[in-house]
Amino acid sequence: MRIWDVPPERLCRNHLLGEHRELHALWSIIINNKKGYAHHPETMRWRGKLKALYLRHEALVEEMTKRGYKHHTPLDPAFATGEAVQDELVDSYKEQIRLLKERGCDCRV
Ligand SMILES: [Zn+2]
Ligand SMILES: [Zn+2]
């Protein structure tokens, strides 16, 4: 489970759609207080920052829409509370770029 800190427009199709799917799972874990993944580093860093996670979702959806994908799964903005900025990274930005390059996919990194 991973939410990238890379701008959505740089992500290839697989990484963009994959992150979107995982973001919904993560959102559900946090708002429903699910036990599984509760201590996953990605879960930990977004807790108390659902506003920021909401905004990341909006950015992903904007990019998906630009690429012609239809989006039918809006997040409930009532839960979009807490900090609006995510400044705690699981891997540094540099490391994320390295990881994406290593995949050899179409991400523009
Ligand atoms: Zn969505
Ligand atoms: Zn990619």
C-alpha cells in the first residue's frame, strides 16, 4: 500500500490507477478504524491528515479525468478534516523517484 508524493501527472497509467485504488482502501481503513494495516507506515502518516489525503485524491481524479477515465467513487468531504498538508514521507522524494525509475514503467520521473 503506497501513496506517492510524486505529482499525479508524472505517473503512468498503472501507478495512477493503482494509487487511486489504494487511496480508497486507506481512506476506508482510517475512517472505519480498521485493525488491519492500522500500524502500516502509510496509514500512520495519514492519520489526522485526512484533509491532505482528500486533496491528494482530488489531484488523482483530476489527472484521471484528463486521461479520459470516469470516476464514480467520491470521498465524503465530511471526513476531510485535520491537516491539509502532508510533510511526513515514508520514503524520501528522491527515493520514490528511484523506485519508480527502477520499475521501468511509463512514469515520467
Ligand atoms: Zn476515487
Ligand atoms: Zn509507473
